[in-house]
Amino acid sequence: MLFQEALICKKGVITTATRLETLNNRLAEYLQCEDSILNGAQSYALAKKTITRANLQEVAEMIKYLEKEIAQEESRSRGRGRNLVAGAIPIDI
């Protein structure tokens, strides 16, 4: 998994607002990173060596992942979380 992070507030409870805020902050950082890479900050040459700072593909994958996580958290906060059905067996009575 690309991104695993426990967001626990002082009381020891994971809050959706805190997690959502953290995910949005992280997404903003990755979007800024992507912009820097696209503007030529991905690699540089130093003494006949080329050094790569970031991989655009990995950054793009993380942006996609964070967007998906944000959508899920927003859905949960609106009360439309994941619908889980363990199994249903129709019985004719």
C-alpha cells in the first residue's frame, strides 16, 4: 500500500476531519511536487553524474491514491460510507 497513516488525536480517536485535512495537505504537497518535476526539477547534472530527485510516475500514482482516499473520507463524513453486506440468503416463508 502506498499510504498508511494512523491519525490519532489527543483522546486516541481517529477523526474524519483530521484525516481529511491531512489528506488534503498531503495532496497539495504532491501536486506542488508534480508541478516542480514538470518544470524541470526532476533531475540535475553534477560532475558528469545525473541525479534524479523524484519519479513522476510514483508522484502521479500517489496523487491518484490520495484523491481516492479523499473521496472516500468525504463520503464517510456525509454518512455515505462503504456499504458492507456479508451475505443475504432469500428464504421463502
